[in-house]
Amino acid sequence: MLDITLMEKDFSLTISSALSISLPLLGFLLLGADSTPVDVAPLGKYTEAERRHCAFQPRKDVKPPAFSEAIAKAWIRTPVHAFILEGLRKAQLKPAPEADRATLIRRVTYDLHGLPPTPEEIAAITTDKSPKAYENLIDRLLARVIGDLIKGGVTA
């Protein structure tokens, strides 16, 4: 848990909750987002086509698709995966094979830092046999990015 005080605002943030929002939004929030409501144009100012945009539609309670095959159940780790698998099947595609750990660390490090991982970081993730190795890696990298944002050293 990160407890942060910035610009007279207190934040309590778990790494998992930080993963659910984008880094630019996280930076905006940490660096003093103003929660004052802003005036928006009333619906009458939008055209009929603009009012059909998803932003103006009421939220729907959508249940993830269910699959009975063992291979599908093994691939689905979160409800989002079920929607992805459904879309792939509609397009008559199959999920790509899971990437190895060296590839995963390269991808996530480039995504979060814009730089490749160090040889030591690659060695650490490829030798870590725990089932939570990838999640722990994400936590460490994201904590580093959040720390850089707080210090003002990185613009995400």
C-alpha cells in the first residue's frame, strides 16, 4: 500500500488499484487533480448521432460469456479474458500462445519505462518459479513508476 500526500491531498493506493487506471491518469491524480465539477454542454447541444455515442448511454450490467470447454476455461483468468475469447472466436481466431517470462518482462518494462530491462531483471524473472512472479514484477515496476511520478522525474 502506498500512502501519499501531495498538494494537501491524501491518497491510499494499492498497486492492484493503480493497475486499473492508466499511468497518465494516475499522474494527474497524484499531482493534484482538481475534483471540482466542470460545466458540460447540455444534451440538447449535441446532434442525434453524437447522443448515440457510448458515453451518453446508460451503463449496462453485462455478464461475461461462459465457456464449457476445458481449454477455454484454462485460458480465461479474468472476466475480461472471457470477452476477449468470445471476440476471437467470432473472428474465427485463436489466442496466441502465452509468452515466456523473458518476453513478458521486456514488454512490460518497455511499456512502463520506455527502456529495456536490465540483464539482472531478466535473470531474476526467468529464475523465479513462483506462480506470482509476473504479478510481483508488475508491482515492483509500477511502484518505481509511481515513485518517479511523485518525485516529478517521469512524465507518463
